[in-house]
Amino acid sequence: MRALVQRVSQASVSVAGRETGRIGPGLLVLVCAMQGDTARKAADLAAKIARLRIFRDGQGKMNLSLLDTGGAALVVSQFTLAADTSRGNRPGFSAAAPPDEGRRLYEAFSDALRDWGIAVANGEFGADMDVALVNQGPVTLWVEV
């Protein structure tokens, strides 16, 4: 599984003008299940992201995790993270998990974050979403397991 993680002061996601999720300080996590991924990989990715030390401590160093700060996670499915752009100008997405499997792993990832005690808000799997965020830092990381 792979994710693009952004440290945010706030973020929200809407579908057809209806807000489905909103968080204050924490992480926006755009997540993609890849062909061959498992529930174990979803849990491993959640553990990695929960413990990423990317929030500032009292000395201004990135030394605190989401667990340390009590921040929330806004989790949004994004199969386009599986894009292959190596040939031509049109990305290929064949490396992404099939939709049913992707949904199952997306939900497993969100549940695994909740199991860590993190407040999780979600987008709507497979929907055309509008995501708004204030990237703090900016801090943006690519995370893969």
C-alpha cells in the first residue's frame, strides 16, 4: 500500500457539495491499495503513519507523532497514486487493486488507524471528491509498505 501524507492545520473532503469528513490539526492521508496488497499491509501502513515523527516538539524539531499530538487523520482513497507515467502522456492504473479489494483495504487501513486511538474522518471510496487542506510546513511525505 502507498500513501501521500500531508501535515495539516485543517482539512476537509466533500462529495457533490456534501461534506463527508473534516479534521483540525493532524494528517491528510491519500491512500492507495496496490495489486497484491493485504490487510496486513494496511495495518502496517497505519502503524507507520500513526508513529511518523513529523510534528514539531517544543524546540521546533520534527520529533512528535500523531499519537503524541492527539491529532486526527482525514483518510481519502486515491487510486491515482498507482499511476504509471513511464510511457506516453496518459497514466496507466493497472497496478492499483481492483475496486472491491481497494475498498476493503481502504476500510481496513482506516480501522487500523482507529485501533491506534486516532480520530479518523473519511472521504467516500470511489467518489469524485473535493479535498481542501491547509498544509502545515509544508510537510508532504510519500509512505509505502
